Amino acid sequence: MKILKTVLASLCITAFTLFTSCDTDDKFENTTTDPIVATAAAFKNIKLQALENQTQYFQFDANDGNISLTSNNGVQININTNCLTLNGNATTGTIDLEYVELFEKGNMLTTNKPTMGTLPNGDKALLISGGEFFIEATQNGQVLDTSCNIQLVVPSSLTGGADNAMTLWEGNIDLDDNLTWDENEDPIGQDGVFVEGGEYYAFLGQFGWSNIDRFYNDPRPKTLIQAQAPLGYNFDNSAIYLSYDGEDTGLAQLDTYDENLNLFSEHYGQIPIGLECHVIFATEDNGVWRYAVKQVTIVDNHIITFNYNETTTATEAQFINIINALP
């Protein structure tokens, strides 16, 4: 009997040893295998590809005079070709036009074109958009200028209806590829936007990025928020955005970064306390998007943390639909 008990005990010990050994190996593999994070170049390329996917192309002759083009979403683009110049000289021959229109926050995110406007004191705050637009005319790859206004007729139904508080903004992209909007302050009043018949009429004095916007208005006390990306991700290979609940045509971005603390921030203290929103981490993973979305109610000095195991992947189309579906 003692021999039998000894044999059974040995078998139990052996089985337990094998089980715990396998379990230890599995844990070792899970904790020592780091995710392959995106490179800065890969993250930049996926945003450029998203922008290319939103770009429309037109072609016309320099002698056509006043022309009217219609975009995929029904925006009317009116250009006088007689006003187009190259190095101050009138153009002749074929002209190529690149055009981008963004109306939803999913497309704003994937193209990295959030709606952050410059306040009079230099801080940035969320803008609610009636449409973001990029227009550029070229000839043989050389960018043209215009001496006349470019007119856009934009259906206000694309962004929830007409809003008489909208004004015209010009976009500026910095060395970090971040877009900031500055309100148009043309002293002679040639450029601007007005509403008529359910459409925005915008008059652009130059090519480039333009936006029909107004500041988001919230009387509640404001605070500064910060967000931490997963380990290995930083300002070069990822981004963090803020989607305000109830606003479909505006997207904020945490556009500053503390590399010592690995913290993204808007650093202006412009986020309303009590705001219900979704904070979005976005990066690239093997040609698709890796992301995480957190539902948050903002508190004073809020810090949001993302972990890698909270992220998942999606194609560009899937990711756009996910962001557009946020409340």
C-alpha cells in the first residue's frame, strides 16, 4: 500500500510540474514579446493614403473662362481660369485641379485634419465645421496662383443645416504635419462666407486649405487634459483625438507632447469639465489602422491612459465608420 501511495504521489508531482512548467512558459512568452510598433514613416504614409483616397481630380483648359465643377458631395466649385497665373504670368493649355472635401470626423481623423482653431490669445479650441476643403491648381506639376476669388457653394445639409455663425478659416500645416485653422481677417472684405437658400457661399482668395467654421460654445469651467499612449508609441508614430458627444462635424486633437512623461495634451486648458466625449488613440499596424476608443466624462486635470491590450485593428473604411458612429 505504501508503495502504491508513493507511486501516485510521484505521478501527481510530475503532472503538477509539467502543468506549471507549461503555464510559466506561456506567461514568459506573453510578457517578453513586445508589440511591433509603427514607424513614424508608416504612420505618416497611412494618413497620406487616407488623404489620397479623399482626393478628387478635375482637368480643364486655361482658356475656358468661368467654369463650374461639381464634387462627389454636390459642392459647386466656381473658378475663373483667366485669373490663374504661373510666376505672375497668364497660363495656357491644360490645368489640373486637386480637390478634397471633408465633412465627417472619421475622414478628418484618418487624414489628420482636425478642427482646431486659433483663439485671439494664441490658444487652440474646437471648431464645429461646415466643411473642410483643399483646392490646388497645377500645370505640369507647378502650383498656380489666382488673382480672383474661388467660389464654393456648399449644401449646408451635409453638416446638419445652415448656421449663420459660420465664418471662413484658412488652414496652416506645421512641421509636425499638424493642421491649425486661423480665422480669415481679410481687411477689404473680399473673402468670407454667407448662407443663402440652405447653402454656404464661400469666397476663397487663394488655393490651399479652407474651412467653414465656428467655435464650439460651452459655458462650463474648462480644464487641461492629458493622455498617455501605449508603451512604444509617441507623437511621431501615433495620435490622440477627442470626439465631443453630439458633435458630428468637429474633431479635437491632443497636439502637444511631453516625451519625458509620454503624455499627449491640448495644453491650453480648453476642455469643458463634465464634457461627455470619446478619446481616440490611433496608429498604424502592418498597413491598417490600430486604434482604441474610450468613453470619458471629463473631470478636472483629467489623465487618460491607453494600454496596448485595449487596441484592435481595422481597415480605413471600417475605422472611418467606427468614428462616424460615435455619438
